[in-house]
Amino acid sequence: MPEQPGDAAAAAASAAPLDVLVIDNDKDHAQAVAESLARIGYRCTVATSGPEGAKLLDDRAFDIIITDLMMAGVDGLEILRRAKENLADVEVILITGHASISSAVAAMQQGAFHYLEKSGIAELRAVTNSAAEKVRLKRANLELNRRLDEKFGFEGVVGASPQMNDVIERLKRIAPTDATVLIQGETGTGKELVAQALHQNSPRKKKAFVALNCAALSENILESELFGHVKGAFTDASADRVGKFEFAHGGTMFLDEVGDMPLPTQIKLLRVLENGEITRVGSNDPIKVNVRIVSATNRNLEDAIEAGTFRSDLYHRLKVVTIRLPRLAERSQDIPLLIDHFTKQFAKRHNKHVRGMSTAARRKFVAYPWPGNVRELRNFVESMVVVDYDGLLDVDDLPSELSDASDAVQTPIAAQQGLASLVGRPLDELERLFILETLNAAAGNREEAAKMLGIGERTLYRKIKDYGV
């Protein structure tokens, strides 16, 4: 099984030796502790006074600090304070021959990992191992997050195709700003996931992300949902109600299907964008809100402006930055990645053990035109996971839409030009084209491409080399 990012990060973190600073004005005890820990793989440095230990802390980084509590000049609590200020992930163990409840409480309140009396070195070694485990876990998590930020920085936005790489790079540039964003794309392309990714990677991520579908509500209900209302504003308004904009204060407001918003509501939304103010239904008192607005639509808003159903000034306010999401058919090489992503997700959700998807079933997925885009693929994979009984998603698990479809892969060449345009071209040229398109459909996975082509991996490798693919 291929090593997962988390496995690699954890392995790297656990393999790295940890640096331990031992500070004790009892030189013999300090040396004995250091020698004992060195025998089990720690890199130890000894300081025989508080000031010497403090200087080492200023000059070098350590993972674990073991310090005597009672020392002249700089005591153990001062070492603890300096360590926590300068080294975010360090763990500090305080040892003393003069234990007291008050000193123990003070040590733990300042973030000490452990506080113990000087006794046998075996106990100290066990505590050090526990501290090391905590340090390694934090290191593994940091490394994993770094790798995920580099490669999968926008959780839920799955794809390695050039089209999706362009989208993700654009998102990385936009996310840290407060610019309003208009996301355009067909139904099911993942517009809300992109909006969530923008929020999660922005300075507003600790505040609320609030989503509302503008097409699902009537004008009056939509305005009440967006702006709230006061008691008595209409027949059923029995109490004041906070709207979505107030709830999203400091965070992000996602307006899905904004192209279906009624014109009177568009005027009120424009005021929010221009002045940062909302007025509850039935009230005349403006309320300041600080909200980033991200909107989405599957409609052509320029056509809506021409038709008089969407305001031009609002359109330009909403589209400071525009992101266009490609149809799944336009990024078919992401299909294998999406299959694997959703298979893992739904196997976990439904408590099923699923090894993967067969080549025959994958052919059906690659050949299907995906009118419902990623949402349709997601639903199909979930259906297959639910009905599967043998741990392998195969053609017998396919929904009827896929099982009845042809599994002849429509390559871009065939789809755009038709097979007739290929007549008369050399066979080796056609073979090269179809190998290239199959590799694209398999997201560059040569093993998967070889299965789809019905040839051995070694044969495929040879042809790739011969054709310079």
C-alpha cells in the first residue's frame, strides 16, 4: 500500500532524535541523568547552573528540558518561563529535592509537563519518554499540516488536473484578502466547497461561515433570513430575530444561486456591500456588520442584466474576483482521484471495508459524461459503497445510469473531431494518442492505464518510452 502523507510525516518525526537540556547545579546528578537518557537515544546537553542553562536556551533549540527547581541566579521556574516564551513546542520537566505543593502548582500553571522529586533515574526516564511522545506527536502534526498546506491546502477541493491546479492557485492568492468573490460553474461542480475553502484559509476562519441558497426562498422569507426582523414586522414575527448577516459578523457569508435573488432584495444587498450596514425587516435602525461576501451562480449574470432581472451595479460589486469551476467532463483526469477520495470518505461513514474499485467499473466512470458533475459522481460512489458486499466496488455495484452506459472512453480527440477524422492516420500515431489520453484519464497512474488498455505494465512502459509520451 502506498505510504500516506500522515504515515510519512509520523515516520520522519519519530525517526528524528530529540535534543534534551539537563540543568542541575548537582553536577553528578546532571551527568547521571544525561548518560541514562543518551543510552536510549536522546541527544543530551548538560548545564550545571541556572545562568548557564539560560544562556544555552538563548543560543540553541531543545525539545525537552529537565531542570532543577532550586538554583541560584536563575531558578527552575524562570527556566520554564523562558523556555515557553522562546520555544513553542518544548516540554519542561521540573525536578527538586525540596518538593512543596505551592511550587508544584506554580510549575504546572506555567505549563510544565511534569513535576517530580529527585529520586530514581528510572522514573525520570519514564517521564522523559512520555514528554518525547508528546513532542513527536506535535512534530508529526505540524509536518502533516505543512504537507497538506502545500499539496491539499484547500480541503475538499480535490483535483490534480491543470484546470483544478489553476483554480487552487487562484484561491491561494484570493483567500487571505477581503475581496468579494463570485464563483461561477454548473450545478454540482463544488461551488460551496470552494467558498468554504476560501473561508478556511482566510483570517476569518475562526468566525462563522454562513451559507444561504437564494433560490430556495420567497422574497419575504429571504429578506427575513438575510437581515432578520423585529417583533411585529409581519404576522408570524412574534419576537426579534437575528438574520444571517448578523450571525456571520466577522466571518463569511456565502450566497448560493445569487442570480435568482429578487430585485428588491438585490438593492438591500448592494447597501451591505457599499456601507457595511443591514436593516432588519420592520425596523429603521441600521446595524453595522463586518462580513466577507462570497456568492455563486450557475447562471450567466450578464444575460440576466440584459434581461433586466439582475442589477448591473450589484454584479460588479460581487465580481471583484471571479472563479470559474470547470465541468467534470473538462477535467476527466481527476475522476480516479475523486473516486478514491469519496470511496474512503463513504467507507468510513458507513463503516464498510472497501479495498477499492475494479478497472471495469472505473472504465464506466471515465466514459460517463457526468451531466451532474462532481455531485453526481459523489452520489454514485456512495451508492456503490452502500450496496457493496465483497469489499471491491465492481460493475455489479454500479447504479443503473452507469451500468447501462457504454464503457468506451470518449477521448477529447474522438469527442471533438469524431473517429472519421482519424481515418488515414498511421496506426502508431493513433496508438500514441490513445495511450496519452488513457494516461490522462488515469491521472498519470501507469498501472491503472495499463489495466484500462488491457496490456501489461511493462508493455505500456516500453510504448511510453518508444513514443516519448
